[in-house]
Amino acid sequence: MPHFKYKATERSGKVSTGVIEAPNQTAVLQKLKDQQLIPISVETSRATSGRAGIDLDVRHLLSRVRLRDVMDFTSKLSTLMDAGVTLDRSLAISIDLTENPKMQGIVRDLRRKIQGGASFGDALSQHPKVFSRLYINMVRSGEAGGVMETILQRLTGFLEESEELRQEIISQSIYPILLVIVSSVVVIMMVTFVLPKFTTIFDSMGAEIPLPTKILVETTNFLKSSWYFFVGAIIIAIAFFRKYIDSSDGRLKWDRLKLRFPMIGKLLLKIEIARFARTLGTLVRSGVPILQALSIVKETVSNQVIANSLLSVYGKLKEGGGLSNPLNETGCFPALAVHMIAVGEETGSFESMLLKVADTYESDVRVTIKRVMSAVEPVMIIIMGSIIGFIVFSMLLAVFSIADMPI
């Protein structure tokens, strides 16, 4: 059983320290409470835990918090609070239920800040790399309205939809990536191990290599002798490109160009529209004012062209009026999305219609991804097949040339 080193204060204000053997940190806090001590800090005693403490530290350093970790934490917290468990107690239970060591440390820090008198929203804001502005503002609106359980349920649904869409994109990309990797390995093995043997045979016989085989050999030798030049050129190009798109003007031009790509541009636009509609709809439904919600949404949109268009929408919305007309004037939002939002404004179901827009475009994204991949896969197969086919043809031609040589 692990040992925990604690620091606590007595009722008189005197600070005391010690070591307690307990199955987990929650049990340590309960023991301190039974002893009428107010805990200041509780941590694993490395002197007594030995190797286990070192392993825990290594795991903590190597782990990272993923969207799924945040989603699991939110789902469990929502379930506990919906069952009537207090926030402090729910966080204490969540510490034991969290598997990711880094996320576990964050949850522990959240509980410590809440016990120190901070609100849940303020505690979350201390971890901006883990919890987005959307997440933090929704929690704050839930605290202000006393509907924390409902807000956490909506957050769970939002995160699940985002994760599902992300996994869909990843799963559709696996086959093309594997195709490129396997084909590249085959090509490298053939030109590295098989082709040099043909060159040796022809050199030993004093015969001339067939033209296709000669082209392949010269190309391979050139790449072998100048690979560092190509690698260096690629690294330099990537560095300049990243520096260019890091500038505001470069990022704007690159994002505008991406939206003009055949097929890919429409896909990227649909992803941005779906993200915009779901984020805005979730925020408004959770009680966040429309102007504040629009300001938050602007930061969740990754394409700078659309983000800049939301700046003009924000200004016009601030002057009064609805959302649909300013969105239509930007020229960035599809007519279907604009009309659906206009209908929502007219019927008084604004946030519900935004979520329907999100559902519609997320469904379109899935269909478009399948279409794009169904078009990309044959092209990749043709390209890689042509390369491998040329290599095989060159080698077979060399084999037939050897067979025709006089002995």
C-alpha cells in the first residue's frame, strides 16, 4: 500500500506534517478529516514508495491530455452531479476514476482550487490548454444559472460529436496513408537490394544495360548521392512556408486558397460551418449571450477567412438585428445554412436550428469525406502502381536482355 506525505493545520492554527499509509489520496483526506486536521497538501512519499513513485512521475511526463480524456472526465462528472453528489465530492471520485496521470493531476488541482474558494469556471480557466473557452464559459453560465448538471450533459454531447467527427476523418485517411507507406517500402527495397544486382551482372559481362533500366539506375544513383540536397530543400521549404503562414497576411491568403481547392475546399468549408453552428448553438442554449458566444466561436474557427467574416458579423449584430442577414452578406456561409438560421430566428427556435445546421453539415462532411477518399484512392493506386510497374518492367527487360546475350 502506498504512503502519502501530508501537510495540514490543526484547529489552533499549528501546522503539522507526517506520513499516512492509505490506498489512495481520497482515503488520506478522509483520515485527516477524522483527525480534525485541515489538509494543505498531500503527495506520494517517494522515500517510501520507491520505484513506484519514479514510474508514476515518468508516466506523468510522457502522458498528454487528449480530447477523449476531457470527454470521459466531463461524462463522469455529469453523471455524478446528476445523481446529487456535490462538486467537491464528484471531483474527488473523478481523481480515482481518471486513468491518464496528467489528467488526474489536473483534476486534483481543480479540486484543490475549489476547496480554496475558487469557482469551478475560474479553476478551469487555469488550464487553458486542456479546457477551451467554450468549455469554461459554458461552465460559468451553468454556475450562474444553477444548472451545472444540464450544462455538463450538453458539454458531454458536444465533445462526443466533435470526437466522432474527428475519428471519422482519421479512419477514412488510414487506407491512403497505408497505401503510400507500403508502396514506398516496396520501391525502396527494390531499388536498394534488387536493382544493384542487375547492374553488377551487366558490368561483369561488359554488356549495355537496356534504356529503361539505365534510366532507373541513373535516377536511383542520383537520389542516393544527392538525397541530403532534397531533404535539405524540403526542410527549408517547410520552414519558409510555416513562417509565411504564421504571418497574418500569409495565413489569410493560405486559408483563402484552401477554400478554392477542388473538392477539398468544399469539405473544409462544411467542417467550419458545422463547428460554427454547433459551438454557437450549444453556447446560446446554455445561456451565454449571443455577442459573447459569437466572440468565443470566432476563436474556435480555424480558417482565417471565415474568422474575419465573423468580425463584421459581430459588429453588425452589436448594432441590432438578426444573425442571418450579416452572415449572408459575408459571402462565406452557404445559402442553406443562412436560410435555416433565418427560419430559426423567425420561429423562435434559433439555438435548435443552429444545432440542426450542425447535424446537417456534419452528415455532409461524412459523405464528402467518403467521396473525396473514393476519388483519391484510385489516383494514388494509379500513381504508385505506375512507379512500381516501371521498376518491374525495367528489371524484367534486363532479365530478358541477359537471356538473349550470347554465352
